[in-house]
Amino acid sequence: MLIEIITNTPLWVWPLLLFLLYRGVQQSKARTVGLSRLGIIPAIFLFLGCYGLIHAFGADPINLALWAFGIGLAVLLHIKLAIPRGVRFSPQQQSFLVPGSWQPLIIMLAIFCAKFTVGVIVGMQLPMADTATFAASVSLVYGLFGGMFLGRAVVIWRSMQLADIDGPEQQQLQ
């Protein structure tokens, strides 16, 4: 059955997996991220999550609400735990110095595995694919995963606000 699943997987899936691995490894190293580029990855993963949800289960309001709830929960978790830590904002360059982390790679691979598994279950027309519980679970998981990237971006954006707050105080101390 595994060979059948792999041979029936569209060819574009494998280059996508390689690209996600590449981007995830890049994010494991400290890097500078421009203010204008910070929202790109969260937007892509939120769009793909919503598209995947609607494609698999339709635009059911309950599923969309669970997806949105998952996003909100992940964002709140990131804010509460201040993940990622150690982000610095440079007002002169309008960019962020973001420490390296393996978290984005892990999230990307988890999203890939989740979407692949859902695709297989729906594609094979397994009975569980038609249950409300399955659709609700997938909706929540897609929201949580997409929200993790949004949560990271929000914490990084907040470092800019903290730099604005700390800046005047540091100038007064000098």
C-alpha cells in the first residue's frame, strides 16, 4: 500500500518537500529579516491551510471557525512564551536579527506530513474522511500549524515595538 501511495502522489509534492527542507535549514541559522518580508511565510502557510481545508471539506463555517480558533491559540501561545527569543530590531536598517531555530523546520515538516496524510485519506476515500470529527480535527490542526508562523511573526514584530519603547529610555540614561 505504501508503494501505491508514493506512486500516486503528484510529482510536484517531492520538490515542495525539498524546498521546505531547504527553507527550514536556512531558518536554523541567525539571519536578518526585512520588515517588508516578515509576513510572507505566515501569509503563505495561512493561505495554504485555508485552501487545503476548503479543498478537502468545503467552506463549512464550523471548520473555518475551528481553523481560526487554532490560529488564535497558536498566536497567543507564541506571545505568552515569547517565542522566538532574542530577536533584535534595527531601526536604522528596518530589519530584524532573528536567532536561528529548528522550530520552523519542524513546523514545516509537520504541516507537510499532516497535509500529505489528509490528502491520502481523502484521496483513498476512506470512511473517516467523511466524518465531522475528522474534518474538525484537521481544521484545528491546520489552524494551529498556520498560526505558529503567524505567532512567530507577531513576536518578531513586537520586538520592534519594544525597541521603540527601550530606545528613548536608553537615550535618557546616556
